Amino acid sequence: MDRGPGFLMGPYEIAERLGVSRQRFQQLSRYPTFPKPYQELRGMKVWLAGDVEEWIKKHRQPRPTEDDTPG
């Protein structure tokens, strides 16, 4: 039985995951290294979550968390 492509992410979810505005995400999505969309729906593109997560690991610096700040 085919389980489908897995989790999908739209621009809102990716921007939220990256901690950037949707406008900034649109800029990032045009980078040649950014994964190609899995599908283009009516007025919106969607990406495979696994592809996005892999791109984040390779191309984004980890953001400091509260535990990382000197106290």
C-alpha cells in the first residue's frame, strides 16, 4: 500500500520553522540550493518536510536557545 509522500510544508510552515517572515522565506526559496517544491497547487507550492529539514541542516546556523544564553 502506498503511503504517499510524507509530511508536506507550505510557505507559512516553513517560514515559521525557520523563524523568518514569509517574505524572507520567499527570498530563501529562490536560492539555487533550496529544494524544489514537491507540488504546485492552485496559488501555492508545497515542499516535502524531509527535503526542507535536510536543507536547514546544511544551510542554516542553529539559533541560540534560552539554555545557550549566559546567565
